[in-house]
Amino acid sequence: MDTSRLSELPVEMLSFTILSAAARATPRIGRLSVPQRKAILTPGFVATTSRGIIPHIAPDVQAKHTHIPGVYLPIEDFLDKAPKQTPPIYNIPPLPNLSRLRRFTTQPDDTLLILGLRRPIPVDAPLTNSNEAFTIYTSVGFRHEKVDDYIEAATVLQPDIFIAPADVVYTTTRSIKRTEKILDRSSTWLDRTLRAQTDAETDTPFPPIFAPILPIAPEQQQLYLSDLTNHSNISGLAIYDPIALPGIPDSLASLPRFSLFPPSSPHTILSHINAGIDIFTIPFIGEASDAGLALSFSFPPPSPSSNSTTPEPLAIDLALPIHNTSLEPLSPNCDCHACDTCTRAYMQHLLSAKEMLGWTFLQLHNHAIMHRFFAGIRASIKAGTWEADVIAFNELYEAELPAKTGAGPRIRGYQYRSGPGEKKRNGKGYGNLDRVAVAGAEVGGGLGAELAEAVEQQDVVMETAVDVPGDKIEESG
Amino acid sequence: MAELSEPDPMPRPPALKFDLLAKCSVTKARASTLHLPHGAVPLPIFMPVATQASLKGLTYEQLDATGCRLCLNNTYHLGLKPGQEVLDHVGGAHKFQGWKHNILTGSGSFQMVSLLKLAKVTEEGVRFLSPHDGSPMLLTPEHSISLQNSIGSDIIMQLDDVIATTSPDLERMTEAMRRSVRWLDRCIAAHKYPERQNLFCIIQGGLDLNLRQECCEAMVKRDTPGIAIGGLSGGEDKESYCKVVKTCTSLLPDNKPRYVMGVGYPEDLVVSVALGADMFDCVWPTRTARFGNAVTAHGVLNLRNAIYGNDFGPIEEGCKCTTCRSREDGGMGATRSYLNHLVSKETVGAHLLTIHNVFYQLDLMRRVRESILEDRFPQFIHDFFNKLYPHGANKPDWAKKALATVGIVL
């Protein structure tokens, strides 16, 4: 064999090493590595994104002040202009060592980029998938994205990991006929993806593929699962629902399992680790930040204070006024940038003033808490104390995150679809002055009328401006 | 109408040192360094506005990286939220928001103009209803200073009686100007920490140059560490604005910083420096960022416009802000296309544009200062206007007229 050609052999694009005993046994610890990217230690998590960024975290802050090893990017966030125009993300020229996806989104150099179909909590679509296309929701509405276009995006955008398309239905009830369709389509779409990989040119290699495991019972997708074992070039599995995990064939046990199923609490994460998930996407981190909640749990749990019988809360609600003089960090013993630089009093102020920085700090803190939570989980598995630690965790903490009291940023069209006759999700920007006007009217005299007029003028001013969260108070010097 | 009494000058020494380094040989521009309790600040300077103790989504580390060493907080807003008690408890605004550099606080009088219908001015102070709970409140010179003492800002502003410059009522204007002088005396008397906080007076008098002159003379006698020219940027025409600035700077001593309040458009900054002003603040660069607008040497770009959808250049070629700088250069390398994708949809879009706009304003003043130090400010002005108005003829008349009074023909 010509040795000069040896050096041209592609380096392994992705490797997953299981560090605990047997691949089949759970929980397990491992390490997913891709050259030039941060390794993901498993069990672990990647951050969820919106339009290419982790909400409220600018890429410079992400690179400097988080440990986030990777992000999940849904293709539907980038297709607003299609099909009339080619979406800009496909047009941006790549640079050496800088893929279109990374260059467009300004994601840091060492962050692992995982490309999938839909947002982590997809907006339920009124359209159904077809044999050739799946439904997406962009900032301009619902439409179909062709499966072949999505497969082509893998080589054009060059993510580090590509989730193969699947005919996923996000409703709980579905007919047997529909289940058959899901299986047929998903299997065809996966075949096309794998063929595209085989056919890929060397200068635009096809990224490592994660094959979808469908969100239906294992026995219903038995054939589909056994088909997977015939393919040697599947690098991992994308799990849409952990109920399917027991059906994964032994020969695929050593593949990393990436979950797109949103856990509702840390307790759910623990049970999904027991079920065999390696890498999580966790939308509740961002939901907590938007709600003004600073996560406050740790794993293994601290020993309970002896006289306390009530469970500990999973988060601190910083929107509550009781924090407004507290000089404590967001949560004790946290070394995140937010806890380093600000107090609960300042956080309470930012949230009550609806300043954007409040959500930034909470995102940094909540991602840091989750980073340590998973580090604790790996240490516990390694030390063999896992089962006892899980029991202690479930006993110590409340089952769910606290109910949200903070108002949060304005909700955008692409994040949510309103039903018929539903109340407005976003409050009125200048409600404060309305109340003043009422108060003024109660005071009586001409002032009330003048106030009402001032309110009206304010509203006109605000209507002309594009809403950006935190823009509800007039700036002034 | 009450005449003004003899002044009771500021106790000395002030909590600042003003080093005048150079004067332009043609215009009235000055380059200086202002040494404040939280570090040195180069003048001329633009100060971004963190109204509610936060600069619109930026971490203070990001603000630091724009080069900002002096930013504004607002007394009126901080007095309502988090309130004086909390500020006293946490030990002032620097600690509260984690900002290591300097802070300047407005007294809250600007809010009287912006919320005039909510307020009633008497000799005692300003009565208004709290926008938070509708309760009646009274802002007096003493209370404003007490709040600013609790905030602990490096530069504090007197409470003044601000009315719209365009008001035709000369009697009310005269009253407001003289009342502002009387309130200055009350502010000086109420100021608890002159050794660590610098109280600036605010020249009033609307567009009436005689009133402005009377106010300058009365206030200069009070010998405050710095002097602000207030009541402008209230919708007056720019020619009148420039006349007021030039009249005032001609009457003010050389050895004190001069702050023109509420000014922020790049061409206004450059012309005002030529007329002898040193310090400026305005919410425009940060507010306009949130509406998707980027400030550049060639004008303002509205990045929400679809024409930027496939524009893969930086906001401004050669810009050294963290948003525009390339990845190799340690920046984010954000493209106009990506900002078009983000702005008004994700808060990070606002963060990235705010970084750029604040940097642009600070960098503009840095370059102005350099040119004054090297005595090539007149050339700088020509270059600046030629870039902003590349087709020669359409340069604004007000700027031509104002610059002509200080020896520059555009």
C-alpha cells in the first residue's frame, strides 16, 4: 500500500468511548469526541438554541463564561426565507475550518454543533408530514421542508453531527395506519441519508449521522430497529422518546444516545439516565431563566438539615421582592459568572425592571448548575453510589420546578402558536402608566385627564417601536 | 421676580482633577483627561446610558470591553427601583451593579420634560405621581442630592427646573433659569460627600442667549467642579442649539469640564466638540440598537431591512468592536446577514448591536481626541463629514453655519 495515501485517510470524525463496564448496562459514563471540539462527557447535555444562539447569551459570553460543550440547532430556525429565496445560511461562503453553519451563527470554534429538524419543543403543526417532506414552523409560518433539501443541508452546512430526518408526530394519539406510515417514511428517509453519505464528495464530507429512534413503543418499531443494525455508518442514535430505549438491539448498544425528549425536571433526567440516555437537551433550563428562577439543586444532594421534613425547592424565584436587599449570590457555592458578579438584590432589580441582563445572568447560572449536576452524576456512577444518591435526591427535593411568577421576555411568533380565542401572551408595555392614570383619575381634578392623555401619547410612541424585551421603560439620563 | 442672592461656593477641593492637554488651533475644541474617583476618563467623551443600572443586556465585562469608563445611571429610576433603602443597604450603585468604573447620575429633572404632564413644579420642588403605584411624590433639590449620595455616583447633577427649550413663555423661562440657580445653592448645601462625589451645575435659559449668559455668570460663581449645559435636545432647531452651546462655552472657565446633556448623533458630537464642549450622553445609540439600527461612519443601517439578508460583511468594515471583529482577531465575526436574522427576534441581536453602537460612539470620540492632540481636528471634521455625506452638496446647513463660526468651511 502506498504510504503517502495513508496520511490522507480521514481522521475519525467522531468517537464515543464507554468508560464504565458494559455498554448494555445502565447508567453508564462515556466520552463523545469530535476533533477540534470540546468533548462531551456523558451523561451530559448540550444547550438548546433559538435562531442560532443560546437565548440571552451572546457568543463572546458563551465562549468565556460557560462550560457548554455543544449546542443543538434546528434547521427550522434558518428557513424563514425559503422556498422563495435560498436561505442566507446556505449562501454564506464557508472559510477554512469554518463551516457555513458555524460562520453564520457565530458559534464558538470549539462548540460541537448538532443539526436537527425542529426546535426542542416544536410548535404543533396544522400540516401533516408527507412522503417527501416534513412540517416546520418558521417566523413567517408553517410549511413543508423537503426531506432531500434537509439531507443536502448536511454537506452544505457541515454540522459536527447530523440528525437524520424522521417522520415524527408530536401528538399523543395516532392511528395504526399512521404508525405504519411513520415506520415506512422514517426508514426510507434514513436510507436516503445514508446513501447521501456514501455518495458525498471528499471535499464536502457528510457529517456523522445520528439515526432517529422513533417515539413509539419498541415492539411497534422492531423491524425498523433491526434494520438499523445493517448499517455500519451510523454514529449515534437520536432518541425522540425514552420509551423506545429497551428496543435498541445489542449491536447498537455502544452508540451514543442523544435525547430530544424534553425532561420536565432533574428527577426525569435521573430516570432517563437509568433508561440509558447519554446526552440530553434540556429546555427547562431556558424556561426557568425566562421565569426568573435560579436553579439551586445539586447531585449528589447535600445531606438534609436534620429537623426539616419539607422537601427543598429545585429553584429560587428571584422575581420575588423578598430578595431585594439580599447580598447573597444566586445560589450558595456557585462559581458561575453571574454569582461571581452579582447579588440576588441586583437580580431581583433586573427582573422587576425587565432588563435583558437579568435573563443573561440566569442563563449563565442555570447552565452552570446543570454542568455541575452532570459532573456529580458521573462521579456518583463512577463511585458506585448512584442508586442511593438518586433515592436521596428524589427524597430531598420537590418533584417539580416552582411555578413561575416572573413575566419573562416577550414571546415570539416562532416560539408559540396561539389557539382560537386565546388571551394575549405578551402584556401591554405601558400598563404601569394606565394604572397611574386610574390612580390619577381617583385623585380627581384635571390631573387625571392630563395623565390619561400622557398615557395615550406614550402608547403611540411605543407602538411605533419594534418590541424588544426589556424595552418597556423609557431610557433616560 | 426673585433676584438671585450672592453665592455660597462649593467647598474645595473637588473629587476630580481636570488636565487640559491641548486646544485646537482653529476651533474651540479641547482634549483633556478627567481624573475621577473610579479612574481617569479621556475627554471629549460619549457616555452611554444605563438607565436602570444595566446597559441594555450587556454584562459589565462587555461594556468594559467597548472601552467605556464612565456611564450614566438615572436617579429618578433608581430612586423608584430598587429605592434608596436598598441602595444604602448594598453600599451604592457601583457595588449594586458590579461596575468598577465611573458613574454619572442625572438628577431626575429630565423626566420632568419627558413626563411633564405628570409633574408640577413649585419653588419647593417637583410634585409627581409615581409611575409604579400612582402615589404622590415630591422631588426636591435636597432629596435628589440625598438619593445621588446613596447611589454614590462619581458625578452628580443638580436638580434643575427644565422646561422645553421651544417654550415661547419668556417669563416662565426666566423663572426656571433663576430657580435652577437657587436650587443649585440648595444642592450644594445638601451635598454630603463633596470630597468623593462631584456636583455639576446645569446652565439653563432655553434658547435666549441673554438668559444663558446670566445663568453662566451666576453658576460659574458657585465654582462647581464641572459645568453642564442643560435643557437642550428638546426639539429645538440645530442652529439655535449650536448658538447656545457656543455662547455658554465662551463664558465658561477653561479649567473645568463642560457637559452638554442629551446629545448623541455623531455629527452633533463632532460639531459640539468644535464649539468647545467635552462630555455628552444620549440613549439614542443603545435604543436605536434595539430597533435593529447600526451606527456607522457612513450613516445608520437598518439591519431589519431585507437587503442585508445576504450581506455577509461585518456591520462596518474595519470596525474593532467585539461584534464586528473577526474570529482570528478574538471577535465574534458577526455578519450583517446574521444580525438581520436575529434583530427584534432574539435579545442577543440587541446585545450585539448595542456593543457595536456603544463602541462606535466611544471610538469616534477617541479619534476626535487624538486629532485634537495632534492638532489636526479641522481635517478630521472634513473627513468625517465627507464620509457621512459623500455627495458633497447635501451636508447639513446647520453644521456648515456652526462650523463657520469657529473657522471651518465645510
